[in-house]
Amino acid sequence: MQDHSPRIDELRDRLTEASEYLQVARLTARRPQLETELGRPDLWDDADVAQALQREFSDLGDDMSLYESLGERVDDVATLCELAREEGDESLDAEIVPELESLESDFETLELRALLTGEYDDRDAIVDVNSGAGGVEAQDWAEMLLRMYLRWAERQGFDVEMDSVSEGGEAGISSATVILKGRNVYGWMRSEHGVHRLVRISPFDNNARRQTSFASVKVTPLIEDVDSDIQIDDKDLRIDVYRSSGAGGQHVNVTDSAVRITHLPTGTVTSCQNERSQHQNKDRAMTILKAKLLELERQKRADKLAEITGEGSAVDFGSQDRNYVLQPYQQVKDLRSGLEVSDPAGVLDGELDPLMEAFLRWERARRVTA
């Protein structure tokens, strides 16, 4: 009969590795502390702190449950293999082999978490989508991208805040800012930062000619507590109030309370039209501005280091990163990881996980090589 012990030994090794990158010892010690803090009668005196504790407890529980479940399943299949060997029962292979394959697949999914170890990977994400050159074609493409990310967030169970949307002239959008909230959102969404190119038969061309459109996506970690890191002089700001409009639907508060803030030294612009009052919109826009300025400083340091090490082009976020071809063939290709997907309709409907995973693996391999 078949010897499954090498596969089981490998699964045990992967379980040991998982205990390290999940920091199981720390989580085990942290769990009773969180239970005590969540049981305090004055917990909800500070709603932000309470929500953060609840989120940490939920994430910890998910990690520990998955780790413990995998450990139990490895033990169970090892016991079944031992039983089959002792009794010489080859028929048990029909149960053993599928479970081994399922475990190996589940470990691959778990190991993706080891790729999300960047400084801000666990943060929420500010996603800016902007149409490129090309008028209505590019604006329609920008709206398609925005929908793609909203569908992806919906599939993942993430929360969405539509902060601002600027409609295009005839169709689509010229720009939008949305905040995606959930576990490791920024870590996943980093793969989308860059220029996205679409090739298709234009729905706006009476002659049905093939057109190429571009849109840019900028992804920034949402960092709320940056007051000590970023100091902004009031004279460096231009604050405009306007009537909100756009494709935000129920997410947009259509009043004169929308706020746009321009940081004059850097040209960074943020806006918010989602809150109920001008004051709330201004506070939210300032939070986003500070997060973007912090990311800008981080990128300047990265660019300087890349210049020293001779890797300037490799860290250029302005380079094109993905092609979406609808005509004359069907394909989405990420130009960094090299992954090709033959179902662009599925990708545009939010099936982004394979592309995101391939990016994270490519990024890790590049770091190892460097």
C-alpha cells in the first residue's frame, strides 16, 4: 500500500512554521488579556478602543481556530494512515488521499498570511482611482475599475466608505476615493497600485474600433494616529467647500458640505462628501491627507534608497502593472508577477484573489533575490 508518511511529515513541518508566523505563543498569552479587557464594565466609554479590542479578539480567534483545526486534522489523518498500515487496508486510501490534498491546499491559503508582513499590511486602505488620457473611454474604464474593487470588497466581506466621486463628462468617472476596511486590506490592495490598461472594442465608437484606455490606481494605508509624525501648517492648505455629486448613490450626502483640501507644497488633494456635516467631512479629509503625506514621505525614503542601490526603476509606482484585453482575445496579465488569467469578465467582477496572491509571491521572491 502507498506510504503517506513523507506528506504527513511535511504537513507537520508546515504546522510548526505556521506557529511561528502566526505567533501562536503570543496569541495564546494575549487571549485571556483580551477577554479581561472586553469584560470591563466601562469598555464602551471609548467606542474606538472597544471596537479595536473586539476586532483584535476576532482576528486572534480566527487565527487560533484555524491553527488548532489544522493540527487536529493532521493528527487525524496520521492516525488513519497508521491504522491502514497496521491492518493492511488499502481501501482507506480513498479517504486519506483527498484529506491530504485538502490539508495541503488549506496550508497554502494559510501561508499567504506570512506574505502580509509589511509595516502597514494590516491597515485599512485608501483607494484613489483616476481616469487617464482618453476622455470618455478612460472615464468609463475608471468606473469599471472602481466597480471591480467594490465587488472584490463585497466578496471579502469588507466595509466600504465612498469618500468622493467625480462624474465623467458623458459617462464613467474622472476620479473617486474609497476607503476599504477589513483585515489586511492594505496588504492585499498593494497589488493594485499602478497604471491599468484596457484594450477593447469601444462602446462609444459607432465604427466599433478597438481602443486602448488607461486609468491609475493609488493605494495608501489608512493611518489614523499620525499627528506626531506629520505636522501641517494651515497656510499650506487650501480648503474648498462644494456641493457633492457623483455616482456614490446612497453613500453621498448631496449638500454644500463636501470638502476638498489641497496641500499646496506637494499638490496632494483629498476630498470627502460622505459625512453628514462640513466639519465631519473636513476632519475625514484631513485624516486622509495626513495618511497620504506620510506615505509620500515613506516613498521618498524608498526612492532615495533605491537610487543608492541602483534599483530606481523597480520601485516606480508610476509604471504600468496590468493589462486587461477584451479584444481581439480575452486575457488579464499582470506585468510584474507574469500571471495570465483568461477570464477578464470574472476579474472585472471582483475575482482578484489569484492576481493579488501572485503579486505577493512575486514580491517575496524579489525580496529574497535582492
